[in-house]
Amino acid sequence: MAREIITDDVCFTKQAWEDYVYWQEHDSSQVDRINALIKDICKSPFTGIGRPEPLKSNLTGWWSRRIDREHRLVYRLFEAGVPRKGKERIDPTRFLQIASCRFHY
């Protein structure tokens, strides 16, 4: 049974993008793993590969998944109103935001 896609709108914080670019320049296997995690998160945000774990304290609302023993992908899902072309109302759209993809949180 195919899983429903929760979102395909992904945005990176500045730090997360710098992390991602670092991996592109230094270790393509890490990029492959990060891409696989993002793809899985878009289908199933809170279960799946990488041992999803909700974060606590000042990171409540954020989740992490293991890229490897040392590095974690930190992310959250959020909704924002996005105007749609030809519509007067604003539809809520779900986004995946990546906070980091290098080191621990």
C-alpha cells in the first residue's frame, strides 16, 4: 500500500543549507542518506528510517533522525497560510523545515 505524501515543500534554515553544502563537497554518501531521510520524512514524519525522536526542552516541536552515529537531521513540520492563484482565501500548506544536518542538536 502506497503511503500518502504529507508534504513535498522542504525548506532549509541557513545553517542547515550550509551543512548540506558541506556534505555535497565532502561526502556524497552523506548527501544520499540525507536525501533518503527527507524523502521518508515527507511520507511519514514521525516514523520510519533513522530512528525518529521528538526533541525536548527548547527544541520542543522539533524531531531528529540519525544520519549516522555522529550526525543528526533536525526537522519540524509546520503549516503556513499560502495564497493560491485564483482563490480569495488562503489555504494552509504544510512545510518540512530542516534546521541542521550535521553534528548533534
